[in-house]
Amino acid sequence: MTSTISSTSTSTSTALLTTALLATTLHRPLRRPLAPMRASTIIKMGVTAVVCCVGGPALVYYVQPSSEELFKQYNPELQKKVLEQREERMKEYEEHMRVLKEQASADRPFWIVAAAAEKKKKKAIMQQTEENRKHLADMRKEMMEEQNR
């Protein structure tokens, strides 16, 4: 019996405390409103924003070397190697872009088409690997037969 009385009195005291807190927060005076900003402060903020938004990218553009400047910094052997591989890389890039355009023009979502193309590519690689293994096995047999003669 005493436990029900104490729990009832606890819930009553909690309710009274909550009501008292709400009453004090509702009757508090409001804080003083913020003073309006001066025109000079607004102008300074605008100038700073323009300097950051325009000056930052301009600085990066000015400091960053162009691709020709980077190429000139390579040693002669590396320059020669890059020039030799340029045509091959361009062909690979064009092939890659062609495949991407084909996949993008499909009716299905891109990620589904790309996953199907990846599976097809893996299957082709597996078939090629299996054919190479068979060819090597045949060559070994022929070499063994020639050695036994």
C-alpha cells in the first residue's frame, strides 16, 4: 500500500515540476533582438566572398601547369614512350566511349546493362583461357610424341 502511495506522489510531484518549468519558460522575457548589420560589414562580406569564389579558382588556374608543360618536364625516353603509346591509348579511349554510349542508349538502366556486359566479358575471357589451355595441352602432346620418336 505504501508503494502505490509513493509512486502516486512521485508522479504528482513530477507533473507539478513540469508545469512549474513550463510556466517559468513561457513567462520569461524575450531576448533582445539582434541589431541590424552595418552597410560596411555587408560590403566587406561581399568583397570577401567574391575574392574567395573568384580568386581561389583563378589562383589554381594560374598555378596549375598545362599538359604541354608537364610533358616537357618528362625525360626524353619517357616522352618517346608516351608518344609511341598515344595512338593506342586513343583507340582504347574511343572503344571505351563507344561501349559506354551503347550501354547508355539501352532501354534498361545503365547499371544493369553494364553488369550484363561485364558478365559477358568475363565469360568470353574464360572461354579464351580454356581454349588457350587446350591449345597448350595439344602442343605438349605433339612435343612429347616428337621426343619419343
